[in-house]
Amino acid sequence: MAGRGRGGFRGRGRGGPGFPLAKDDEGNVLSTQIEGPPPLYPELVELPDRPAITSRDERLLRKHRALASFYKKSPYYLKRNSDSGPGTGGVTAEIDRLSGISKKRREGPSLQLSDVMTLHPKYFPPELYNGKQRRTGGSSAKQQQFWASQQADKGKDDQDMNERLAKLEKQETAASKTDKDGKAPGGGEKGEDEDNEEKRAALEDEVFEEDDEDGYGHDDDDYLQGQDYDDDEGYDVDEGGGDDAFY
Amino acid sequence: MSEQQPLHPIACQLACLLVEEQLGPLCKEVCDLLLRKETQSLPELSRGTGCSRFELHQALLVLIQHNCVQPYTLVHDEGGSTPAQTVFQPDLRSILYRFRSARCLLHIIDTWGHIDSPATSKIAECIIEGLLENGRLTSDQLCINVAGKLDAGCKNQTPHKSIKRTLCQLISNHYVERAPPADLPMPRVTVHPKALSKRGGMSSSAKAAADQAENVRRLDKVGYGKERYRIPNDLRLDDDSSDCQSASKRQKVNHPSGTVGAELKGAPILWRVSFEEFNRRFRHDACVELIDQAKDGKAAAVAAAILQKTRQFETILKEESSQPTSAGIIKAALEEMKSRDTELPDIPDVAEALRQLEDDDLGLINSAPGGPDGTTYQIDLRFCISLTRLKAMEAIVRQRFGRLGLRIWRVLLLTGQLEQKSIKELALGDQKEVRQLLYGMLKAGFMAVTDIPKTADRAASRTFYTWRVQPESMTEKIGIDTLHAMFNVASRLSVESVLNSELLQQLELENKAIFKTHGQQLGRLKVVRDLLESSLLRLDDTSALFNDF
């Protein structure tokens, strides 16, 4: 009772900080002061090495991609009707839409599910299809045609992207070689300088070939000079009108 | 057909991603709803998805065709006026097994020589491929599909007889099974015992009636279980060399009356790939690989022979151990394997090799004396798989927490529960570092902490905290983490495809100009795709080890 009044605090320990302290398992006080702003970027983590792709992985990838390609082109791949509107199919669909070539004409009539599936009440609840769609087994001509077309496409799809790139590169190299060799089919010994000049010319051709195709020209084209180029054009033209206000 | 098991959210998300990639956005929408709600009828699905009636029916047909959804007949009351209703339930495991399709094809290519002549390896591969592509097919459809694949560009036509013979081989080896009918009873929902006691007990008579009704309905399911691998008469061939006849004799069963065993007149038989059997083979391969690493190639060959002979007697995927087999039968199996695969090592004394395996401290093979054929041997499959998992866990702990973390983990695995100070002394680590690693592993779910208070107030200063490793919970955690990683990788792959969709379209059209302008980008895309897809398939191998075996 005596300690409750003025001397109330004295019995409770002196020199305490007055706020809770964080301590670790050994009783050491942990620092809770904020030492400046948080770092802008997290610490650099040492990323693991890129895994090597073994021959088994390549075999697995080939089979996996063949199956994925089959599903995409099969009638089992269903889209919602709202997904086939304008602006949803990418560049190819837009080209088809604007040029008037319909997808059906390009790819042929699409297959129905009932053409490729055996719809029997034993395996599929009858409420999911009508009597017209029901098939009791056996292969239809459309089903065989579908499998034959898938097998034909498989030959193309088996080409990995790398092979396609290599094929395109080969075609491109052959095409560019034909253009150059058409002018100088012989060879003979050429000096080193001539070789360097040729290489430089080939590089320039490579860089500016697109421009040539588009008809933009070479050095005297203002578009290649950059945004700070001042061609001194358009300042001295007197457009007339005097000092009248322009509306 | 397994009992209903709880669906983890990340597994559901991964399944939806896979369905969208392979079967389209419409099927993904329906599958998403089913995975969230688990069992839905047709009106409920129509309300939940918002699709038109036609679209919903199409999506359900495709999902059933590809074994992603299974229809069941729900009987509300026995002998009542309410008609039976068809409900649809997603089969999450079947959906996730689709990641393993490529691995199944490679397994057939690599191991068909042990089952039949290598000449029919291509036919077997095409049969499995045709079933994976189309989900379910009749035998006639399969013959035409396979003949079309084999004869593409060839003048000679593959006779349907050889295709049917190979199909019989696949069925007798359980790689191919009959598709389940649509009128099976729903699988039993496992209720926690505490929930049962909380609900209050039914009266004994009502409970007995319900159990009897349940048993009657379950006859159909048992009937399908026995019919799964039965080869029908029209598929059975008359040649003596075929194994179909012996397989059909082994599988002859009595059909219970009034059940699914009595086939409907004129009903076709749809065949599908049995992922359960493929998983069983992969599980056995994992056990053989472990024994090969622990001992040598000869021990692995003996183990492979035991598993090949006893595989037919396994009824569930996660068998505890193989059937007991005598040394004579194992020797005969080894000779048969050697005749098909000359690369197998020669084992002159099989009994001695078995005795050496048994004497090993690991305890991978157990023996039992007596019996008419002498001492019998069996492989402890559960122990083999748990050892394989432990090795994988060690690799994960080492990669994430370093060598000290692995040392701490091993110390706790061997000793059980320990305090932090004892761990520091045994693991030879710094106090601060050990504490950081312990809390890091606790956060990752690899450790568990138990507090043992000295006083009733459970004050921290007067409480012992002990650490321990729980392999079972760690297995579950790693399994979920693997699925999560697969989802992340698959999402990234999908994003890369979407970002580069225009480029891929131009590549499809073989536009030469894109090579010059976007050659570097295409090269980068190719590398990224290869890495992501191969990582996805490797993660599926890890997921199989922790979730399915």
C-alpha cells in the first residue's frame, strides 16, 4: 500500500528503456533501428547452371510436341463461339478476313465430334447427344480422312523449329548467292583488298537491302540522318497570307 | 477407380492449364468448374459455366472421351420415385497423367523387346500413340488408325491381324484397358472419423439398409474391375504362339448376374491407355535403378526378373512388396529376359546372387524359408521407393540450404528430436548459421518444432524446443511444391507462346523474311521452349516419385 503512491515506480526496476526489446535465443538484444531506406534491388542471387538437354530429353520433347500438335489441329480442340470474332485470331485471321478467303476454303470443311467419336449410351450419357449423332462403332470415312490428313501434317510438324530455321537460312543463302553469281559467275584469284571490299559491300547490302526494297535510297536519304539533322528545307518558303490571322 | 481424394488447389490449376492447352478453352472452363465443385450434374454445370447447351455437351463429350471426366449414375433412394441422375466427376489424376504421355511412348519403344519381338515394337508404339491421341477407340478403329500410320508412304499394307495380335499383347500386359461404362456407382467419399462421430450415429437398421444398398451398387464396380483387361472373343486369335489365349484363361472370371459384366448386345468395346500400369512399370524401374546404384548390375537384373514375374499379381499401384517367388522361377525369368536382351549380364548362380542381396544391410529383399519350392524371395517395394525419395530429398535440401543444411537434416533424420545446441555440436556448425538454417527449413516445411514446457505457463525461457524431421510430411510438401513448379513453368511456356504467337505463325507459313529480321529472336525462342518443356517433363518425373509411387 505504501508503494502505490509516489514511490510506485521505484520497486519496478530502474534504468529500464520503457519499451519492449527483441532478444534472440541466447538473450542478446537485437537491433530494431531502421538503418536507412530499403535497398532498391534485392541481393543478387547466384542462379543455377542451365540444365543440359540430353538425348532422352530430345526424344521426349519430340513425342510431346507431336501429341500437342495433334490436339491443336484435331476436332477435340474446342473454342467458344465468341473466340472466333474479329481481332481474336492474330495476323493470319485478319488477313483472311480482309482478303475474303474464308478459313473453311483454306483448310477444308471441319469435322464434327460425332464423326470421330463412338457415341454409345454405354460410355457416354445419352443426354449429351441426339440419335442422329449416335454412332455404334466402326470407322467412318470422315474419321479415316481425318487420320490420314493428320498423318500427312505430321511429316511437316516433325520438323523441329531448328530444322525449319536451317531450311529457311539455306533457302535465303541460295537465293542471295544466285543474285550475286548471276552477275559474276567466274571467280579467279582475288586480292585480299578486293575480298574486304566485297565483304563490306555485302554487309552494306544486308543492312540497306530492306531500304532498297522499300525504295528509300542510300546516303542522301534524310530519314537515315537522325532526328537532329537539319536539312534547311521549308524555312524560306513564302506561303503568303501576310500578317492576317490564320484560322 | 480409386476413392475420392481431396483436390489440392495448385494441382487443379495445373490440370486446367493442361486441359486448355490440349483441348481448348471451352473444355478448360468446364473442367475448372468440376475441379472446384467436384461433382456436378448437367443443370448445375449449365448454370455454373454459362456456356450454351450445345457447347457444354461438346465439352463434356471431349472430356469423357479423353478420360478427364467420368460420368456416374447417382441413385437418390432405393425403389423411390426419383429417377437416377447422371453426375460428372473430374479425374484429376488422369488429367495430370497426360504429362507422362511422351514417357509412356518411350517406355514402349525401349522395353517392347522384352515382351514381344522387336519387329512389332513399331505397331505397339502406334497403338499406344493412337489411344493417347484419341482417348478411346474400338479395336477396328485402332487397326485403321495404326495401319494408316505404318503404311504412310509404303506400298505394303500392314495386316490387321498383326495389329490385333499386338493389341492382345498390350491388353494381356495391362497397358491397354477397357474404358469404364457411364453407369458405375460413385466412389465412396472418405469421411474423417471425427466428422462421423460429430454427425451422430444412424440407427442400426437404417445403417444396415444403407450398407446393403451400397454393396449391391458396388457389385457393378467390382464387375468392371474384373472386366478391365478381359480380351473379347472377336479379338482373340487362333495362332498358338499368341499369349492372348493364356492371358484370357488367366482372366476368366464369373460374371455376377445383372451387373456390368454382362455386355450389352451390340455394344462396342472402347479401349484406352492404362496409366496405372505405366506408373507401376515406372515404379518398378525406380526400384531396379536403386538396387543398381546400391549394389551392381547383376543384382538389378535379378530384381528386374522378380518384378517381371510377379507384376501380374499386383492389384494396386502402391504395393508394399512383390509376391514371394522361388529361385527357380527367378532363374527361368532371367533366362527368358536374356534371350530377348543380350546386353543383360550373365548370372551363373542365381541363388547365390539372391543370398548376397538378402544379406545386405539395406534390406531391399526379404526371404522366407519353407514352401513347396524352397526359399522364396520378395522385394520390399515400399522401402525401395522411400529410399529413392530420401535420396531426392537430400538433393533438394543440399541445393537449397547447402552442405551444412544437409548435415543438419541428416543428423535429425538419424537421431530423431534434438535441441538446437545439440544440433550445433553434432552438425559442426556455427550457432547463428545453424539457427538460420533451421528456421529456413522450418519455413520450407522440411522441419517440425516441438515445445516441451517445464512449467504450466509455457514461458519461452522455461521451455525446451526440439527439432525433428518428418519424412512423410516432407514427401507431401515436396509433392505439392513440384506441382507448383510445374504450374509456374507451364504458365511461363504459355506466356512465351502468346508473346511470340505472330512470329510462330510466320514460321508456320515459312515466311523467309522473318529469318533475316527476327533470326535472333527465333533462336532465343527455340532455346527457351526447349528448356521449359524439358524442365516440365523432368518435374513430372519428380512429381511421379513423390505423388504417385
